[in-house]
Amino acid sequence: MYSDKNLEYLSTVIDRIIFDVITAYIRSQRKEIQRKLIQIFCTFIELLRQPINSRNTTQLAENLEYIRSYFCDKHTYNTAESKYNTLLALIKYLIKQGIFAKSPSMPKRLSKTGEYDLYKRDIIPISVLKKIKVYPSAKEIFDNTIDKLCPPEIAKRLKEHVNTFKNKKHHRAPILQFILQISAENPEWYNHPKIIQGGLLKFRNSLLNSKQRNTSYGNYQNVKNSIEVLIEHHLLSSEIELPGNLRRCTNAAKIRDSNPIISEFNIYEDHNRLKFRNSQEFLKDLENDIRENLNILITEAATIIQESYKIFLSKKEIVKKSQQQEFINHPRMRVQRNTNQKTVKKELNPFYSTHPLCFENKVAALDHFLELVAHKKEIPNSAQLNGKPELYKYLGLTPLVASAMQIVIVEELGINPHSLYNIKVNSDGHGLEYVKETDQGDVRLKAIKPRARMARTMQANGTLVRLSEQEACMLNCVQI
């Protein structure tokens, strides 16, 4: 939400065509890089807006030097290197896309600590500094808020407590959140033990609304530790009863919550205690419960397979509607714009969201570069296509579909996944482990069951019904 609002603001100050190119590049990056780029642009927009809109490479290079010096002055080497090189990578992408002309005056990447010390000593003109939006740091926000809402002795001790830790932000953020919450209830909270106790309870219970259980556990424990420190230094009353922490989230609990074939029941409920008093009835009901959950799982897996196969079959029609032949034969993967206006660029990026065939062109390009996609390599001259898993379902087998097929095959064959992994697909039908499809559509499969110390052969008879019209079963899972 924060990034969308900032992108909306940037769209009002940057030329529309250039903004589309910048947005496409940002969207192709991972979330961390997206946030970093948007924050850098918003901070230095007054320095970047004019040279970008006028496509003035000389002025852009000069302002980039100021930005580099500012980063070195305000941050450590690692942070300055990361931020500046991230921005410079975007500028080089704009040059590659033809937005800016190549210039020898363009600054180079920050890669040496010696350069960092040199740039750190550069003097930035006051007129340039006034154009930089300065946001208060997390430490400044914490210190100012604590000084405002707490007595001087408590504020000083809280700052000293936070500064004793290596990762200060893990303690600073939850303490600040708690102080803001309890001060809103009573400005003199530090004089009332009951208000502090109630505030801790309310803070602990509210954490689960926005955070995972383990994160909530850590945040509350950090706040509780800070209150204990204030009590030990006689800055808060010793009569305060500190509420206990949340229950930690264990791996077993995570698996049980997300596994539909594991039955859950409350042994403390009266009707359950009466119902499961007889062990035979308990085991029978438990078996029915697991079987019902397993049937639901198989039904969902079959639905995923059928829907995914229909999507895969629609790929041919989608590719026919695309401009694949045109942009594949273009060195920069562009298509011709149908316009007679001389002021408008004749070439158009076929993957922009504004293009009427954007979706069809993306699917066609991914289909053409399937080998690169399968090996997780970047597609040349098209940053908009990298990292688009929502389109991979048109290419064929995805991890979701493979998992659904495994569920169906394992359930019908009665073998475990380990035996299924060892089966050889490319085989002449001989040996201990193989899967083979005959000309009549029959499927024969042989697998070793290690614990049983035996090999098991299964066969499914073929059918003349089209795969798209069949219900998902072991036979068509293997055929697909």
C-alpha cells in the first residue's frame, strides 16, 4: 500500500513514458529492491526529476555524484554501496532502453572502501541539500517519542537498555509501540501499576492481529524485559505483576494446523470425552475422520489437475493472438506502433500493462524462452517477464500441479513418494524401476518397496476419451 501511494506520487512528476519504463523495472525486482528504489526516488526526486524528464545526461551524472556523496556521508560503507549501486543499476537500465544517451561522465559503481572515504569528505552545496527530503531515522523517532511521553529518568534508562543490544531495532520498535499505546490511555501511566499491567495484557493480545506467533512472542518479551529493568532500577513500582508471554509456535503445531489428514479434537470437551470412552469407537471414528479428510484432499488435487490442464491447452490460442513473430525477430523485442504522429515513438514495448495484447505477448514470450524459464535465467531485453510465476501455469507442469499429481498417483498405487521418486521415466520398460506408456495408451509402472523388500508392478488400461474430458487419475497424470 505504501509503495503504491509513492508510485502514484512519482507518476505525477515524471514523464509518463519514462515512468512506465521505471515502473516496469521496479516491478521486476524482488520486494526488498522495490522498496529501496521507491524510497530513494522519493528522497531525491527534486534532484532526479528535471534531468530525467529533459533526458539531460550531463545534469543527471552531476546529481548522481551528489547522491553518492550524500549516501557515503550518512551511511556505513555497506549501506551506501547497496543504495547507490541499486539506483545506478536502474539508471543503466534506462540508458540501455534508450531513454538516455551513453555518456563517459556517468559515475561508476561504488566498490572500494577507499572511494567511500573519499566521497564522504565531499562538500555538497546547500542548494542541493535543500532539495533532499530528509526523513527522521528510527532512532530519532524513538528518542523524541520517549522524551515526550516518559519522565527523564525512565526515558534515559530505556535508551540505555536499547543501546546494550546489537540489533537495536528488534527492541526499539515494540517498546515504542507499547509506550504510544499506554500513553494514549493515561499520560501518567508510570504512576499506576494496574494500568501498566492492563496495558501489557492489551499489547500482548493485540500483537497476534498483525504478526506471526513467534514474532509476537519476541516483541512482547522485549517489552516485558524493559519493564523489568525499570522495576529493578526503582523507576516503576515493584507491585506490578507482569503477565506471562504467549505460547511459542512449535513445528509440530505448524504441521498439524496445515495438514488436513491429521484429526484434531479437544479432549476436555464433555461430548468428546463421552464419545471416545470406548477405544474401538474412538479408532473407528478417527479412521472415518482421516478418510474424509483424505477424500477432500484427493478431490482438491483432482480439481487442480483438471483446471491446470485446461489452462495449458489454451496456450496455443493465446500464442496465436500474440505478436510473437514480430517481437522475437526484433533485436530489442519491440513491436511497431500504429500511428502517423512524428512526435510519438514508432516502436512499442509489447509487455507494458498499457498494451492491449500485454497478456498474450507475455505468455508467448515465456513459451518461446521456456528453456531459460526452466533454468531460472533472465530473458534478454525484457525485465517485465522475469519473476512472473502467475504466468507459468500456461507453460505446463508447475510445483502445485506436480504435487497434486503425486497425491493422486500415490493414493491409487498405494506406494509412498520415496519409491515414486526413483522411477525412471525414460526407459525401455526393463529393469527394476520404470514407467512406460504403450501405443494403446496403457501405463505400466514398476517400483521397489524398500521396507517390504519387493518390487511391485502396476498397470492402468488406456481409454479413447480425450484427456481434457477425463477425471484426474493415475493414468492421465502420467500421460500429462
